[in-house]
Amino acid sequence: MSFSSGVTLTATGATFVVRSSDATAIHLCLFDQTGRETDRLPMTRGEDDLHYLFVEGIAPGARYGYRAEGTYAPGDGLWFDAAKLLVDPYARELDRPFRYDPLLAKFGADTQHLVPRAIVTRDVATDHAPPVFRPGGFIYEIAVRPFTMLHPDVPEAQRGTIAALAHPSIIAHLKRIGVDAIELMPITAWIDERHLPPLGLTNGWGYNPIAFMALDPRLAPGGMAELRDTVARLHDEGIGVILDLVFNHTGESDRFGPTLSMRGLDNRALLRHVEGQPGTLVNDTGTGNTVACDHPYIRQLIIDTLRHFVRGAAIDGFRFDLAPIIGRTATGFEAHGETLAAMLKDEVLRDRIMIAEPWDIGPGGYQLGNFPAPFLEWNDRARDDLRCYWRGDHHKTGALASALAGSSDIFARNNATTTRSVNFLAAHDGFTLHDLVSYAGKHNEANGEDNRDGHNENHSWNNGKEGQTDDRAIIARRRADLKALLSTLFVTRGTIMLTAGDEGGRSQRGNNNAYCQDNEITWVDWAALDEELIAHTAFVSELRKRFGVFSQSSFFKGDGDVAWIAPSGQPMAVSDWETPDFATLGMILQTEDGTTGKNLRLAVLFNRAQSENTYALPADTAWRPIGTEDGAKPLAEVRVPARSVSFLLGN
């Protein structure tokens, strides 16, 4: 007899199925609506180490959990403790958020009063329509709670929830700046790291999961229906939704962490251990444990989770945190391993957008460019090169051109003809875009780790003063740098991503690891956003949409589709490319005007110098600044202000 993991409802009850290879017994615990345990029922061990039980009379809304009996010997990788209430790895809804307590890690301490109960739910399927978002578009990364906590138009009771994303004012802002898809940082149930409560801090990002399918009740008090309705509203406006999911570890952490789910059910099988040392957890994630994503049960759990969100909420795609873990086996990363292959060939998933964060901290963990197509990949090489170019680092002109062209040096391997790059300048992990030009070093003192946490090298600069200032000249220089950075990002070839608030100069006060700051440090202060920067973001976003040359994925062929020019108007010479402090670069593109349908030439002129530079423009074309094509006199040369990017059309 074979079973599907999780809970399967029938007309008369439900079958509960959970996996454990080492438990001597597993009991299903049933609870009433008040949280009182009503039944504790022994389960039957079946094939593939699946324990099952059919219970009559179970209906949607029933609460449940598991208790597993067996040997408690952490040195041997065995964590069985019948005093621990355990969450089903297939739980689809929880009755409360997780809350860290030292008792969760204490052997023999009953945790029934601490652990959320899973709720039996009935699946609701949406129409399987193609994704709204397509590669080449503009992704807007959002942490749900910080994004809406201070928005003046969102009702106070709705702030910090997924439903708030469907508010008309939020949608109006997304449409104003041309967002094609929002990427939601983790919205599934997570727990605080154990060192945070004593510091009075909480995890506001969610990258510490316990239940892969269940939405965190703090973000989705309305459950899957809330997510489904929000996605539908955004889809109506042409905006896709991508979920950032964490399959690489669980919030049970290292051997001193809590026992909540996989650890108490099947630790030796489902989490990775050092070969020959079942009591030593592999830590390729930096979080204390690593999920064994090549295990058949975990592989199926991943596939079922992705299907759950596509079928239940019409999600357009997924971004995978520390994605090499998903392709890891006991011997290393396998780009064409079974789990990654299963994700790409599944009939429900094969048309979804898949985005990899292509690194972890394990051996051979940096895999940029090595994921199988059609995976898109976060491109940190382009990120750093663009930052260093505008900071003024030497020998970065060629790196700028490579990033603008889609990083063929990375993604053209194995004769590939298209880029899979997701270009970004800042993300949740690191400085905000504003802090990139306002802080030369990190300032994470509020995290309680004496500023030891977070990246030390940010390729940042402060424009003359560290942090906040009232100096108008410094403020103006920072704004100019932000405009230049935004302009550069929006003319890179491939898919682009901007983190929420960066379009308006949001600051985290120099904190580049603000995962534990669920407060004003990370909350978007809508009243303080820079209107001039938002307007500029809207301008370059509209330009990107008008000229499809930027969102195309094919690499330039060098047959006239792109030309790189020096300020003289002549093609860049080898000596120009090799000049250490060369401060200018012109990119001339052949493109179709999405407004008129005409084939035109588009000039994008970069000047990172601290002074104005003059470009001579190719004489075979009549050039006019963007927005003045029908009226202004054609230009033979153009003055590009210091620290800026200029755009001209030619016909």
C-alpha cells in the first residue's frame, strides 16, 4: 500500500502520513479548537518508512501534531523525545507562529504549549495560466512586513500582511515605477534564532523556516486564501508574484537548537551529516544544519511545496535561497542532479520562473553560471563590478560593458546564446542602495554582535561623510550617484531586480545585516522617500520598457547591434579599455521603439568622473535627448554631467 505524505481528506475522514526511518513508534496527536489534546493515536509503519493512520470524522480545521518515540543519542544523530510535539513537514497551515523557548531544546521537557498545531486544510486549485512575469522584466524584492508597516494609506490592522500588497496605493506605486513582478522574501513559517530573544530582537526576514508549505500566520492571518486573493489582484494589474523559498536548512539549527519537526522525526535521513559521523551536522548553510535535498522524501517535499503554491495561489515563480544546496549530493554540487531536474521537468512547474541564489558556504559552493537552463541566477559579479565602477575603482570599464551586455563571460558557457543573469545593485542581504553611497563601512551595532556580523567588503563609499548628514552638497552628490546607479541597472541586458525602497533612498542606518531588525531600521518610511529619485526610477523603467533591447536575453552578436564609443565618438580603442581610470563609456544600440515601431539608435553615455565630459556623437545619425525627439535640434555633441548617465535617440 502506498501513501501520499501529509494529510489526505476523504468523504469520511483523513489519512495522516509522516516519515521516520529510526523511530520505534509515532503517535498522531489531535487537538480541539482551544488547543486541548483530545486524542493520541498510534500510527502504523508502512513502506518506505512511512507511518500512516486513517481517522474517521476528520474535517478541514482539525488540529494535529506528532510525537515520535525512539533513542535519544545526539552523538549518534538520534533526537527522539516523546515529550516534543512535532510539526508535520507537510503542514499546510498553522494555528500560531513559532516562538523560540529554551525548553524546545531541552530533553524531556514537554513542548505542547509552545509548538503550533498544524491545521487540516482542503486544497483549492486555481487555473493553470502561464506566468504573468517573463525573463527580462523588472523584479521588485519585498519583505512583506517592513514594506507596509508605515504606509499611511494601508489600514493599520492590515499593515504587515500579504493582503496589504493588494491595497490600491501599493499597486499604484508598483505600477508607477513599472514593476513586472514582486519577489516576496520568505512568507512561510519561521522561528527566531536562539540568540535573538535575549537581545530583545526578532527575525524580520523569515530565512529560518520550519514548515516549508505553511504560511506564517503573522504575515497571512487569512491563510492561503489571503495569498491567492492578493496574487489574483496583482495579476489583474499585470504584476507577477515570485516567492523566495528556503529549502537549504531548517530553523532547528545546530545540535543545541530546538526540536520541532525534521530533527525529531528523521534527523539522520533528512538532514546532512559528516560521513561516518552521524552526530555531526554538515553546515554548508552557515545556519547550523543542511537539508539533504537529494533524499527522495525531501525531493518530493520540495516538488510538492512548489506545486502547492502554483496550484493554490497561481504563483509565477520561485527564488531559491542558497540554491546549490538543492543540487548537492554527498559528493558535491550536481547541476543536472535529480532534484533540480525534477523541478524543471514537472508538468506543473516547468513553465514557472526559477531563480537561483547560486552560492552557499560549503566546498565548491560558488556556482554562478552553472545552474541548468532555464534557471535565472543572481549575478553578484555584475553587482560588485557595477558598484566598483561607480566607486571609481581602476580597470572597471570592461567589467561595466560586460555587465551591460548580460555577462556573456559567465553565461555563454557550453555554447549558450542567452543570458540568465538577474542583475541587481543591492538586495535584502547587504547595504541598501542609499547606504551604498553613504557609508564606507558597515554599522551593525544594533544587532548585538559588536559589529562582527555582515559582510565586511561592500564596495561602498560615503561621498565625504559617514552616514546621515545635513550637508546639502553631500546630499546632492549622493542623489546624483543613486540616479547614476539606477540608470545603469535599468539598461543592463537580462532580468533586473530592485529592493523595495531603494527607488526612494531608503536607509538602514548603515546596517548591512538587518535580518533581526523588525523595527524602524528596516520598515520603509514612505514619508521620507525621495520623490526625485522615485521619479527618476519611473523614467528609466519606462525607458527600459519602451526599448526592448534591454530585456532581451540573447547576447550581442557584434554585427552592428552594439557599439562601444569613447568621448571622441570613435570606437573604444584597446588603450581606452586598458586605461586604469578611464571615466567614460558610450553604448550605442540598435533597437525598436516600442512607442512608434521605428528602428532607431539609442545612445547611453556614462560619465563617472567628478566633472562634466563632452561626447562627440556619431555623425551619421541625428541625435536628440530622450523626450525631445520631435522638437529639439539634432546634436553633434552632448555634455554629460559629472556622475551621471545620459540617453539620446538617433534616426
